[in-house]
Amino acid sequence: MQKPKFTARVNNIYSLSRIGSSLRWATQGLAPEELSSDVKHMLEQLDEVEAIAHQVSRADNDRA
């Protein structure tokens, strides 16, 4: 069985950043009340993952 050419990984910050920016762009004109609970939840999770990634990258840079 062949491996897929492109895979999404949680620790692939570039992909998460692109997904997050696309989702934020698509929802920027909507009030939070207009968003579905799934979209709100996904935006919250993206914020959390990006915050963790920022802390990890900061820690890596501090060690260097």
C-alpha cells in the first residue's frame, strides 16, 4: 500500500497556520453568534495549538 503524498500532521505548524488563517479569513465578516458551534470550537482549538507551538518555539530559541 502506498503512503499518501501529502499528510496532515498536528505538529506541522505551517499547515495549521494555513488552515487557521483560511478559517479566520472565511469567518472574519461574521459575528461570533452566527458561527456554528463546530467552527467556534475549531477556532478555539487552533488558538490553543498555536499558543502551545509559540511557547515551544520560544523555548527552543531560548536554549540556542
